[in-house]
Amino acid sequence: MTTALAESSLSSARSQSMLDRLRAIVGKDGILADREDLLVYECDGYVVEKKCPDIVVFPTSTEQVVEVVKLCNEYQIPFVPRGAGTSLAGGCLPIGGGLMIALTRMKRILEINLRDRYAIVEPGLVNVHLTQALKGTGYHYAPDPSSQGACTIGGNFATNSGGPHTLKYGVTVNHVMGAEVVLPDGSIAQLGGTVEDVPGYDLTGLFVGNEGTLGICTKVIVKLTRDPAAYRTMLGVFETVTDATRAISEIIGAGIVPAALEMMDQGIVSALEQAFHFGFPLDAGAVLLIEVDGLEVAVDDEAQRIIALCKQTGAREVRQANTPKERQLLWKCRKQAFGAIGRLSPSYCTQDGVVPRTKLPEILEFITACGLRHDLRIVNVFHAGDGNIHPILLFDERNAEQVARVLLASDEILGKCIELGGSVTGEHGIGVEKISFMNKLFSPEDLAVMSLIRDCFNPKGLCSPGKMLPTSAGCGNEHVPKIKPGRRAAM
Amino acid sequence: MSMSRRSSRADALPCNGHSFQSFLQLKQIASRRNYGLSALEFTPATQLELSRYVAENAQTERRTLCPVGGRTALHFGFSAPEPGVLVSMSQLNRLVDYPARDMTITVEAGMRIIDLQRTLAEQRQQLPIDIAQAERATVGGALATNTSGPRRFGHGTFRDYVIGISAIDAEGRLFKAGGRVVKNVAGYDICKLLVGSRGTLGILTQVTLKLRPLPETSAQLWMTVDSFTEIEDRLQRLLTSQVRPNAVEVLNPAAAALIVASARCELPTNAPVLCVGVEGSRREVDWQLDVLTQELTSIGVQECRQVRDHNADRIWESLTDFQTCADDPLTFEANLRPSQCMAFAERATQLGVAVQVHAGNGLVIGQLLDEAATIDHSTTILNELRPLARSQGGNLVVLHCDGEWKVRMPMCGDAEHSWPLMKQLKRKLDPQGLLNPGRFMDGAATA
Ligand SMILES: Cc1cc2nc3c(=O)[nH]c(=O)nc-3n(C[C@H](O)[C@H](O)[C@H](O)COP(=O)(O)OP(=O)(O)OC[C@H]3O[C@@H](n4cnc5c(N)ncnc54)[C@H](O)[C@@H]3O)c2cc1C
Ligand SMILES: Cc1cc2nc3c(=O)[nH]c(=O)nc-3n(C[C@H](O)[C@H](O)[C@H](O)COP(=O)(O)OP(=O)(O)OC[C@H]3O[C@@H](n4cnc5c(N)ncnc54)[C@H](O)[C@@H]3O)c2cc1C
């Protein structure tokens, strides 16, 4: 058997002994080391940069994770955790090679406690499976990334994922009470718990969104949220993007916090229409998908106020979903928006930036101008209520010169987000993709404090090297140069 | 070393060092009963001045630093082992940026909570966190103590609202984390780390908060119930109620009497009280009160009253201030699973403690009354309650007691599994141990 590991820096004798010991820990079915098998793991949803891990292991318990991590320390080889691999920032890229620890076989729901409103789950549990398990209880797990049918709760924990309903309900960190984490030295940390206000620092809050750089999460304690009593879902149709963004600003400014407020521009709408024939007006500049939830006595009032505000800002019409089926249809088109993009272009690059919500008109105008300047087609579908934009840049990856323009345009858009007082990522993370932006967003002092924190938990830098922070003290950080934009979409 | 040493020694401290002096407007203040803190005080006018001062201190005098806001919670935790410098945030109290239509605000950490609330109310917005003694407490102090109140059930706590911070670490480095937008995952979320860190990891200088609209109105349904067992039954019904309460409070008669008295309301307090809060438009509030009354009142409920408008506002305030209102010997907080709270409250009631429960969140605040005015008596009561709290992963922390008692009290609760890790982080960020040393996550051995 030729293993990838054998070709790497480890001597073959050492690699053989490591493989034997790993097999003893996770069993022979819990390990992949053949070139062909490893190919699947050369990238995640960020397909620009690729690198095979030397070995992938599939532990089934915390104890196994501990043993594997200890072995990596003994052999001094880097390791990186992986959930479903839907990261759009290259979070799972095994920089420096080494071991990939895939958590997908640790996917049990360990406990659901409705009286105390929490659930304890293993990290490999697929997000939507928790919601399914809760059906009929009156409770749900609130964070709903668009990738929820595939992504794992461990991955959500590591990236602090959001979703359409983040606007009202908050992101992952607002719903995590505690976690069990195998630290980079193989020790186990119990953070937070099934009770609130555990005395001490909020390490749970610090660990959410650590992008795998502080350890491997092996259990998550999540809060359960009461289902809303009633919804109203609306579709506002606008002549121009500017009108639609003004409506957003008016709605938020009027003190209404909808459950979700999503925007799709003409490019997306026409692609959706071609693909699914939902009956969208093809000549509309933009549509807003707006959902309010709450008490039955309140939702109609709120919906009426929103409709009035949309009309004031020039909405051509506001359609209301009158049945659960109509509501589902509206959400379906929102969630399938990215599937439809394939019709527009062979390749596309989804960006993820944030601006203060009142700056949406400005950033969208900038995006349009940027597209014209670089002769690129850019379409938009995004979490408008949060100011979290996802411009999608369309291109043909066989055209190297066009690819270069996409990279340039992406950088300009993210640079503009910073200039407008925003951020270069609202939910997809820094990963390897956006490392070069960190020192534009943060000062050397800010980054120094972040490095102290990383070094405190990950002093040897063996755990997820080369991620999130621009320089990686104490470990060989081979930064991967960006040659191609990402192609997948995310909403 | 005696942790309970009072601060009189501080008066003897020399304040020398010329460059050091140049930043200092050191002044002597009266020694403070209870706090074990020093008499030196430094009041920076800008965050830059503060950062220079802290940097200089780290290299020269190495005095310990205690950031202070409204001084309402300085007694939290153990007394400082040695006198140092009080860093008063009183002049860092400016509004930095309030783009109301973005529903975010950036303020300096020394701003009083009441000033923040007034500014927000003008735009019909709020930070929906109940903060005791709002006229005195500051944004930085409230955040550093992670303070909260009854409405945390509906609205969450500081960690749900802080989206950006600037702070100065023990070496004087001015750093920030997060930003000014409501959604942001760039870098580690140091904001969360600083919430509740009691000024031991950094001195907060600026904070950016996410805001919520002010509801049109709010109200409570106040009912006296035969027993805690009957209340537990109501709490379980509330789990699937049609209503979405913003607060679920339980009070024993002793606490209820104190709260009603301070709110100057007339409400029954002769049995355990379940008080459910709701908010929204008038219509929503009316509807919710009606439905709650139907859902909850049956045999076992003695009296049931709707509390509205001004009375409701005063009850909110009293429910928030209960944790701080004690002249009594000792106040504690236990964090439990919600399902354990009624049994705990019953036991505490038998022991003569005034008890308030944030029942939806599993937090119990207890005041030992005057009868327990000796350390031995207080210790006996706590020794009964602590194992109850610990039994399912909870804890019990003394918030307030006589300074002399502190060495024998769980001022930070019993040691948690992750404390060694937290101490490691503290050493990394404050290697010389200059920020509020000895007051947090310490003394577990004496417990
Ligand atoms: C179509 C599509 C739509 C998307 N929509 C959204 C959206 O709406 N909102 C949003 O926020 N994101 C979205 N994403 C991005 C992505 O789905 C999320 O970041 C998700 O949380 C990743 O989960 P995962 O299980 O796939 O993790 P992976 O991609 O496997 O890993 C992501 C990162 O987390 C680390 N990690 C994974 N598991 C663990 C663990 N157990 N312990 C420690 N670290 C770990 C990895 O090392 C990596 O850095 C979308 C992606 C796609 C492809
Ligand atoms: C008797 C009493 C009991 C109380 N009990 C409780 C309680 O049980 N639970 C509760 O939540 N609240 C309690 N408080 C409420 C108290 O009002 C809040 O904690 C308050 O918000 C603290 O704000 P402050 O500005 O007064 O802080 P201060 O009392 O001045 O400081 C409190 C702590 O925060 C630190 N700190 C202050 N400013 C900063 C800063 N800018 N940067 C870093 N650290 C800083 C201080 O070093 C200190 O450790 C109590 C208050 C009193 C008087």
C-alpha cells in the first residue's frame, strides 16, 4: 500500500508505526491513507486551493479524539478538524499536510431536555437532523444556515454560523451554552454547561467561531428555542435595487425586527424564474423576502406596517403567502437561488461581507460600478436585514484574465466593506481565504492579543495551522497564494 | 496574607516617579470599608492617556490596577490582596457614534447606564438588559460583571448584545475586537471573553452594542400560589404556553414583601409568588395577560392580579434591584437547571432566606436576613444550599457580604472544571498579574 504519509516528511518506518497506532485507536474502518481515498478531502466548499491530508481518521468517541491528538503531538504532525466540509473559506484545508480528523461519525443526539431547554449533541450531527428530532415538541434549534441539510453542528460551532433567521434570533454563539473540547495537547476542556452563568470567563463564547484553531469540539450543548406561534411571509417587488434597500432601511428604522429579511436582485430572480417558473416578474430590479413571526394577534399588524413601508419606498407590489404551502414555496426559491446560478455562468465566486444596514445602497451601487469597471457580471442574494452581503461574481474559469479580474473585484468589494465600517466576513469565516484581510481590519495590537489567545491554547501550532491569523507563531506557516476565486455559492 | 485586610494601609502609599506622575492626578480618597482597595486613584480623560499610563505602570511601578465604573459592584469577589490604583472611568463617558437606523451604538465604557438608556429612548430603542442602580452603574462595569435581571428570559444577556469592544490590556496595549456591524465573524470573539471578566483581563474603554426597539408597553401577571410544587406545575405549563413571556419570576413571601415595598405597590405576598412578564403592543399585552390567566389559574392559585403601566415599571425596577438592595448580611446567587429551582427555593425558604428566582433561566438570588447576622449562621445556611446547587452542575456564588467574612465564603463559587484553563489565559494576557489580582476565580481552596 502506498500511503501519502510515506511520501511526506515522516520516515516510512515512523509513518508505518503511526498508522499502526492510529488503527489501534480508531479501527481499520476508521482510517483512510490511500491516495485515491484522500482526494475527496483535498478541499472543502472553497475549491480554489487544494491539498490532500496525509491521513484522515474518523473517531467515534471523545476518547479516540484524545488519543489521536496525543499521537499527533508525539509525532509532531499537524492536524485539522473537519465536519461536512461545506466551509467556503478553506477552513478544512490541511496546511502543512498531516492528519485530518473527520467528526462525521460522532453524530448522536446525546440528550434532549425540554424542561431545561437544552440539547447535547455530538459535533458531527447534521444541523437539520436536530430540528427534525425536535419536530412536534414546540421547540427548535434556531441557527439555520442555508447549508443546514449538510453542515454539522460542530462546524457551525467552529464558524459561528448564521442563517436567514439570524436577524431576529442571533447566530450560533447566541444558542450555545457549553461544549466539550479536546485541546491541541489532547486534554479535555468542559466549557459552560447545562446551567447558565457558570462562574468564570465565557470560554464558550470565545471558542465559538475559533475556526478549529483552539481545539476539536466533541460535544455541544445548545439552547432550544420556542417555535414562533405565527408567521407572515411576504414578497416585495421593487423597480430598483436602491428602492429595495431603502425599504430595508425604513423597516429596521421603524423599529420592526422581522424574523428574516432577504434580498434577491434581478440577476438572481431571472435565473430562478428560468429554472423554476415561480412566476416572478422578470423586469423587477429586486425582490425582498420578508418574514415576521410572533403572536397571532400581532403578526398581521406588523405585516401591514411592512407592506405600507414597502409601498412608500416604491414597491410595485407586495405579495403575501397565504398558506403554509405558499410560504414554503417562497423559501424554496430563496434557498435554491444558488442552484439556479449554474444557469447563468460556468463558474461563480460568492463573497461574504458586511456593512452597516444603512450603507446597503452605497455598497450595492459600488458593486454594480465594480462589475462595470471590470466587465464582470455580479448578482446579489443576501441577508439584507443584517447588512450581510453575498455578491456572486460570475466568470469562466478557463479564462485566466477574467479570473484575475474576479479576484481584483472581490478584493475591491471587501475593501469597500471595511471602508464603510463593516467587516470582510459575516458568517463564512476567515479560513485561508481572507487571511490577507486581517491586517486591514485589525491593528497589529488587535492581532497580537488574538495571537496570545491562540498560543495559550495551541502553543505548538499543530492544530489547524495557517488559519485565521496572518502570522502563525511557532509553526511553519506555508501561506497558500490565491490563484483562483472560489466557485461555490452560499446564502 | 490576609484577604480581608482593609484598605487603611493605602493612605501610606507614596506616589512618586516623575514620568509616572505626569499622567497621574493621584488623589487620596477615604478608605473604603469592605473593598480592601487602595486610596490611589487615576482618572484618565482619553483612552490614549489611559493606555500610556498602563504601559508605563507595567514597566515601572507595577502597581495593581482596579478599573472602576459606578462603584456599585466593587465588592464582588475577594478583596484585593494588596492596595493598588483605582482607575476611574468617570471621564471616559462620551457617546462615540449612534447611527440609530443601524440599531447600534458605540459609547465609552464610563458612560452611566441611565444616560445610555435616555439616549436610546429618544429613538424608541433600548438595550434590553436590566441593570441595577442605573443612575450609578456604568456600561463598562455592567459588562464586566455581566449583570442582568428578570428580562434576560426574553432578551438574553450582554453576550447577546456586545458586537465590538476596545480595551487596554495589562501591558497598556489598546486593542479592539469585533466591530460595529451586527454580524461579523472575523477573528476571535474577544468581546465574549471580556463580558463578565470583572476587569481582570483588560480595561474596557469602548463598547459597541446591538439594540432593540422599545416595546409599546409591558405588564406582569402576579399570582400567589399555595406551594412551590404548585408553581413548578405552572412553570411546566408555561413551557408550551401560547404566550411568549419576557420574564418568569418566582418569589418567596419574604422576597415578595421586600419587592412590593420598594415598588410601593399593593400586591399579595402571603404565599409564594409567580410573576410572569409580557411586553409588546397594547393588544399583544392584553391578549397575553388574558391567555396567561386562563392557562395558569386553577386550584392552587390564591390571588391573581394584573400589574400594568407605572406599577409594572416599578415592579420591573424592584425585581432588578433586589440583588443589590441588601443592607443584610449576605447576598448569594445560585445557577441551577430551571427544573431544580423550586426545590431549591423551598429549602432556602425553610432556612429563612429571601429568595428571588429567574425561573426561566435557573438563577436564584438569595438574601440572608438579619437573623443570620453571624458568619457561623450564614455558613451553616450556605453549607445546606451549596450541595443542592452543585448536584446537577450548578454553583453558588456570594455576591455581597461583610468584608471580614470573605475569606470563608465562596465569593467566586466552587472551582469549575475549566478554571485552570482560565487562569492560564489570565497569565497569558496579564503575566504580571496587575489587573484586579486575587479577586476572581480565587480562593476555591478556602471554600
Ligand atoms: C450552499 C452553502 C450555503 C451556505 N450557507 C451558509 C449560511 O447561510 N450561513 C453560514 O454561516 N454559512 C453558510 N455556509 C458555510 C458553511 O456551511 C458553514 O460555515 C458551516 O458551519 C460549516 O459546517 P461544516 O460541518 O461543513 O464544517 P466544515 O466545512 O467541515 O468546517 C468548517 C470549519 O470548522 C472547523 N471544524 C469543523 N468541525 C469542527 C469541530 N468539531 N471542532 C473544531 N473545529 C471544527 C474546520 O476545521 C473548519 O475550519 C454555506 C455553505 C454552502 C456550501
Ligand atoms: C450591593 C450590590 C449588589 C449587587 N449585586 C449584583 C448581582 O448580584 N448581580 C449583578 O449582576 N449585579 C449586581 N450588582 C449590580 C451592579 O449594579 C452591576 O454589576 C453594575 O452594573 C456594575 O457597574 P459599575 O459601573 O457600578 O461597576 P463597578 O462597581 O465600578 O465595577 C464592577 C467590576 O467591574 C470592573 N470594571 C468596572 N469598569 C470597568 C471597565 N471599564 N473595564 C473593565 N472592568 C471594569 C471593576 O473592576 C469591578 O470588578 C450589585 C450592586 C450592588 C451595589
